[in-house]
Amino acid sequence: MPLVKTWQLIAVSAVAGLALSAATVAAAGPWDSGQRKAERDKAASWGRTGGADHGAGTAAALPQAAPSAPGVLAGVRPAGAGPGTGDGTGSGTGSGSGKQAGAADSGAALAAALRPLLADPALGTARGACVIDTATGKVLFEAGARDAMTPASTVKIATAAASLAALGPDHRIRTTVTPGAGPGQIILVGGGDPSLTAKKKAPAGAGGSLVALAADTAQALKAAGTDSVALGYDDSLYTGPVLHPIGENPNLAPVTALTADEGRPDESFSGPVKRSQDPSRDTARAFAALLKERGVKVTGEPARAKAATGAVPLAATLSPPLAGLVERMLTHSDNDIAEALARQTALASGAPASFDGVAQATGAKLAALGVDTAGSRFADGSGLNRADKVSAGLLTALLAKAADPQRPELRPVLTGLPVAGFTGTLRTRNSGDSPAAGLLRAKTGTLSGVNSLAGTVVDPTGRLLAFAFLTANTPDPGPAEKGLDKLAAAVANAS
């Protein structure tokens, strides 16, 4: 019998090692890939060149230890279990009356903690509040929970839920290049991808790439013997006004179906900055320059054109899955992504891809989820419009839907929420030794005189609670945010 050769032993060992590694990774799951990828991209983008997080030329420039979140003291209890051990047995005999008493005590403790905080004058003249147990749907606290109020950016929770319900978490948005009507003409066709980038290395991470699209287009043209083209661009998928009702604003580019890098002129990927006032044209110009770099001459200026229905694309580029876009939108409160997702919901619902179509489609899609939308209005997807109206009860109902094991397609609504003290718009809020640090995930909302906060938190007994706090006529955003943070921390600490 021949001896086993050394290379054979190495091959068998390698295969066995790979199998063991795969089994270990599988056992460590599940993974919220979108949120973790978003956080990885964010961390990679910080670099060590100074700024608020790392001061160049100082000790702060070195990597710092991450803050530690308080431990979760008990496992998540089965629905209906009383407080105490966290294992569903309660602290007494485990009888039905004991569970009811425990739930009542929990609600009383929560009310005692929240009512004085809600009375803070910093929270303005009107308030809506709601806290529910996501496992049971039981309302633990409410005050004005059915009052429709201006939500600011917390309306993005509704935008996210509606788009995921309409399209599913795996949906991708396509940007294509098709042959034009005349010889030697090609058309860049926008599909509404808010992640589309013209940069070789996108600041925000994965997204549709004009660079890759130009390379594939150039290859297809050269294969057909073409090295000179006229370029048209088609952004007709969206209809109605491109400017938001608030007008030109550094928080949002004109809303078109063909926009690269959110119309930003710099390397930023979130926050206010002066935007292009004609994103479609500027995106087409960027694409023309990329074609020229790849040996395809573009004659004249790009011009608006209409792609033929059913035209077979020469090349295409895809957005990340919708789940990733939702998570990016919520983590960074991205208004451009929000308006794009709202229009995708409208398109999927057969409504016009416009502000009017968004108002029709979003409410209808949420009602189809089984939540009460009475009194609601969705004038946009981002929450920049003060005409938006939702209640604290609606927001908590949507968060509970996203936590429902029967609705896994809505899970990115939860996994995209910023983490208190760690990520996105909550990175500096409820941080340090706050009882909510690391345990609370929430969407912020801020307009002049309007402050809001809605999300989820694990309480000391292991329950996942959903909460929403809406305010109006707040005199100063700083104290109002602190007041909201105290309310959220109280939810995290009360049981």
C-alpha cells in the first residue's frame, strides 16, 4: 500500500480546518450583517487625521478603548413572565395572580419614574409618550400616546418599515446604461439608488458604483467596436418637484432618480453641507469623465434623454440590499436615503414617485401591517417637513412589529437604530455610566422647537421595551435632548 504523501496530509488538514472554522462561525451567529457592516465602515472611515474623535499629534490620536456597556442582569423572559429571576418563574409562587401583580408593579414603577421627568419645562408645551413590552404588546405607560404630533426624524422609522414591507430586505436598486435611440448614443438611467457614488473609494462604504459602471460600459462599447459616444441621462423615474417643500437646504439634495454621492461636493457622507442643485446633470458629467479615463470619447455635453422601454442594458450597478440602506439611514439619520426609500415604496405601491405619492403609499403600507395610522400624515420620508404627523403609539407599534418573530423582513428597523453611547446620532448621548449606554437603541428627531426620541431598550428584568417620546414648542434643543435622554434612561432602569 503506497505511503501517504506529505502534500496529501496538508490538504486533508486544511480542509478539516476550514470545516471547523465554518462550524465555529455558524455556531456564533446569528449576525445582524447590515448594522455590523455599517459600524465597520464607520470605524474604518474615522482614520487618525484629527477631528472630534482623535486629535492629530496627541495621545488621543492613538486607538482608545471602547466604553463598556452595563451588563444585562437577566435573560429575556418568556411573554407574560413576572419580574424577578428572569427565567419566567417570577419571584413568588409563579401563579397567574403573581404575574399580574408583577406586571402591575412594573407599570406603576415606570409611571412613577416617567411622570416627573415628563413635567420638565425643557420638553415644551406638548408631549406624547408611550412604552410597551414588545413581547406581549402590553402598554406599560402612556401619556398623549394617540396625539398626532410633528415627529421630525423619528418618522424615518415609518419610512423604513414601509419600504421593507413593500420591497423586502433583499431588494437592490439598479442604475443602468442602455443604448440610445440614435447611433453612437448611450443613456445613463437612474433607478433612484441613494448609495450611488462616483468616487473610487466611497466614504460611506458599499454602494452602487459609477466607476464600476463606467468600466463595464467601456468594455461593452469597445467589444462592439465603439470608442466614441454621445451621452444622455434619464432621471424620469421620479416625478413632481425635486426640491423639498423647505426649499434649498444643506440637509438634503434635490430629490432625483440619478444622484451620485448625495450631491455632496466633498468627502462627507452625512451631516449638512451645501449640495449640487442639479444632481442628475452633475452625475452624468462625472460618468462622462469616467468613460474618458477608460478610453471612450464622449462628444458634447451630457443631455437629458428618455431611455427606450425594455431596452437591454449594456451595463448595470446595484445598490446594497435594502436592509443595508435602511440601517445606514437610521444610524446616521440620512435624509437623502430616506427620501429615496420613500419613493421606492411609492413605486412598489403603484403611486407616483413624488412627495404626493409618498404621502399616499407610506400610510397605506403601514396600515396594511396592522398598525393604527389614524391622524397620521407622511408629507415626506425624512421628517424635515413639519406637516408630518404621527403619534407615539404608532411609533412604538412599528417597533414592536419589527421585533415580531413573524415579521423578520422588518428587523433592520431595529438593527439600524443607533446605540446609545456608541454609534451614529446617539454616540454622545446616554453614554458613559448611563444605565442606558449600550442597551438603548433609538432614532433621534430634531427640528426648531421639536425634539423626539423613539427606540428600544432592554430593562433590568430582560424585557425588550419599545418607547417613543414626542415634544413640541421646546425652548432650547440642548436641554430638551437631555430631558429625552433622562426619560429613555428611566425606561432602561425601571422595572
